[in-house]
Amino acid sequence: MSAIRRWSLSMLCAAGLAACGPVDHGIPLAQNVDLQRYSGRWYVIANIPYFAERGKVGSYFEISVEGDKFSDVYWGRKSFSEEPGSFTMKGYVVPGTGNAYWRESPLWPIYLSYLIVYVDQDYRHALVGYPGRGYGWVLARDPVIEDAKYRELLSRFAAAGYDTSQFRRVPQRPEDIGKPDYQ
């Protein structure tokens, strides 16, 4: 195995182990998430871009839950003229967290945290965070939401200690490309 591959594997394992800390990440979580209502398609309205989602358009997650296990499939593409590609994370709900703290894995032995910070009573809008607040997602059941609703959702992230200036909207329609605050 090359030195670069050993280093990459070491960094991935270290990241996975770092995410294995205690349940309290200092981020307030949603209370009593109904997993069946949370299941389904969630459009990515905005996120703190990172390598796997940066520059993607028309992206969404498909969540399916069976018991305390779940599958989280991300769909995104580089342009609206392409078919979307996907990657799948599988995991489990951490007991005693009101179903708001999930551990998911792109590949064993790495587990990442999925923190449901907020979900509205109708399960139309949700906020998902990550320990350290370096990643975050504004999700909705519809691909487009009103600006006032978007600002309201960002204010909830701000109240949870996030720097909301890091969020970028994800183009869900071709006319969104190039607009201010979009990726």
C-alpha cells in the first residue's frame, strides 16, 4: 500500500473515531422525531458546501427507515442536463436521543453524525447539523421555498451557534444558477 493511501486511510479512520464522542455535541436537537414522517424525499435548499456536494444542482436526499436503522441516499448532479448520481449512507438511530441523533456510514469503519436540529410540526422543513458546526443542511419537501421561510430557518441555525454566512443555496431550477447566495 502506498504512503498516500496509508495516510488517507489513517485520516479517514481518525475522522470516524473523532465522531464517536458523546451524544451531547452542544447543538440542541429536535424533540421526538417521528421517523416514519421524517422518511422520504428532502430537497437540499442550502448547505455549508463540502467536497461531495459542492457545485451540485437539483440535489436531494431519500431517507428510508426500518426500525432504528436507516438508509440516506444523496442525489445530485453537476448540471441540470445530466442525470443525477448518488451515494448511500446507512446507519442507526442513537438510543435515548428522541430519534434526532443518527450515526451513518459511507463505508465501515467510518461513522458520521447526523443531527436533526429542527423539523417543523408538518415535516415540511428540517435542519440537519454536524458536531463542530462545520456542516449543515436546510431541507424541505419542496424544491423551492419562500425567501422569508429560508431566512427563518437560517435564524434557527444561528440560534444553535452556526455561522449562517457559510450557507449557500443549492440551485433547484436552472434559473437559480448565478443568483446571489447560491453555489
